Amino acid sequence: MATLATVPELALPGKTLQLVFTAEASGNFVKVWCTSAPRGSKLRKQLDDTHAERVLVISESDISKRPEYSFDKGGVYVLQVEEFQKGAAAYGGRYRGDPDGYQTEDRLATPTTSSLWVATLLETELGVAPNTATLQLYVSNDSIVQTTVATHGVASPMIAKTATDKARNAADAAPVQAAIATLDDIAAATAIGALSTIVDDWIDNFNNHLQDIAPEVSHFQSDFGNLIGVAYRGATTLQALVRTLGECVKCFGNHITNIDPAASKPVPGSGNYHQVSGIILSDWTSALLASGGQSTIGACCVVIADLHRCFEAHRVSAVHVAPDTTHVLADLPAILALHAAFLAELSSLSPTTPDNEHSAKVLLVGSGGFKEV
């Protein structure tokens, strides 16, 4: 039977595409049916309302033509293509209504069934309030897919909305744009990674850093009071992840500000983990922007990215007797790396100046609290 392809190859909801048929037999026209469609689509409603096994999508098309069609909802459509041969036998008829007066219509073999993936648009929030931005991207099957204005009428992945001027500057900064580019045509599982594994890696390296595990000694005094318990490893549910990240945020904050939780007054400076030339130093430059309190998986991703960004800055900071070049975290997957790049721009008092912007504007917005009018 005839096979089906689309132009463009990637179908987007609400966008017109051409259906391209290739004859497998000697047919000269086709019919297209739908047997399964995503919930919320018009074809799914027709299937549900009629209780039919299939509904008609294209009633009749010359197999050499490219009929246009628009699918209204992202998801998987299961389509059947029937190949027919019309007018194979002579016809004419002797009287009005004579069946012989119509062209013959013969179906060739059985219908061809294929799945058509129509991309779905997703979005998530970057940054921390009030300086947030909305990342939008399309997914098809198991991957994030790139779209272009020339081919699809829309460019993605992209930051579609920003809440403040500071967030807009961060979104346009070169490091953030470079991070967005890594999301083009990548498997979703690769782009997000395994959150539990990422957090376990952070806990292991953080704990080893606190204890000055050989070969390097970075602290004036090892920090055993802020070690994260083994019970927090292996957080594979949202509830566990929320609790684990809350503990990570607390212990990291204690460590960089020299808080000894066992002290009679556990305040900054009650521990002397970071002491250089007789002075106890707090590493405020490595402080988190995302302060915890997360209850959604999206918020958890922001905190994970921020913990990664800040620990990597802290372990080599000047508050140590010597930088810790041993306990290096594994690279973040693409989506979390984008979160981290965006947070880095927000936290900087000297943010990157995007192309086509005044450096004075970016500086005053980022460091002086100004906004564009």
C-alpha cells in the first residue's frame, strides 16, 4: 500500500503541512483515515463521539498530489493510508443510474498503518523571582527538536518571555544563548539527565570537600558538622528530592559562612573552616540565589543548577587555605546547564553585555536596580 511522509518532516500543531504519498502498488489515488489521536484533538473527538474504529482525514487525493492538512494538537496520530486504482475497467452504462456508468474503484491490498508525531510545545521557568524568563521548546517522540522560522514559521528552543529588564539582559547574554543552542535536536533523557544521580554526585563531592579528603587540604579546620547524611542519597521521588535539596541548601549555606551547628550559638563565624592569615572569611560570592523551599520538579531543577554553580565556585575560592581541585562535579546536562548559566548572569554585578545593547544600560540594570522606560 501507499506510504505517507510530510513536508516539512517535522509537523507542528496548527501549522499547515503537505502530505506526500508514495505508491507501493499501481494505485492512482489514496484515502487517509485516523484510528487513534491525542486527547483534546478534533480527530480524537470524532473518534470518541462516533465510537468508530476510524475517521476520515483525506477523503480522496490523487496520489501524485500533495494535499495540505493541519493537525490541531501535538502528540501521536495513528493513520491508515488506503491505495486505490480508479477507472481500471471500461465504463459507460446504458441508462441513467446504471452502475456501469461509474468509474471502477479498486482497493489494492490492505491499508498501510503509520504513526505521525506532531510536536508539542513545552515551557519552563528560568531564574528566581522576580527575575524570571520562560524557555519554550518543541518535543517530538523522545527528543527536543529545533524549529526555524524559514521552515516551520517559529524559532525554538528560545526564551520567549522575560519578567524584568534584568532577566531580559540575562536571556540575551552570550553564555545563555550558547546554552540554549545545546538543546537543538537532543534526546530529552540526555538533556535533563538523572536528577538523583546529579544530586548524589553533589553530596559526595561536598562531603569530601568538607572533610579535606586527600590529596588536598583546603580548610583551616575540617567541617564535620555540616556533612550530609547518607540517608539523603538516592532521592528518586519528588518528595525525597525536595527534602534532600533542603538539606543540601542548609548545609552548604552553613559551610560557606562558617556556621558550626554544634556551637552554643550557631551563627556565622562560630566555626573556623575558612580562616586565612588569622581571619575567618565567609564566601558570600558563592551564596545561592535559589534559597530552597521548592515544591515542584521545575523549582528543584533550579536549585540543583544553583547548588552545582555555587559549589564549583566555592571549592576554588580564596577563602580556602588552598583551592580544592580534586572534588570536581560532573558536568550538568544541557537543561540544567542553561539554568546555571541564567542564574550566573542574574547573580553577577558585572553581567555580560548582549549584542546590540548599551554596556551602561546592562550595568545599571544589573548593579543599580534601574529599569528601562
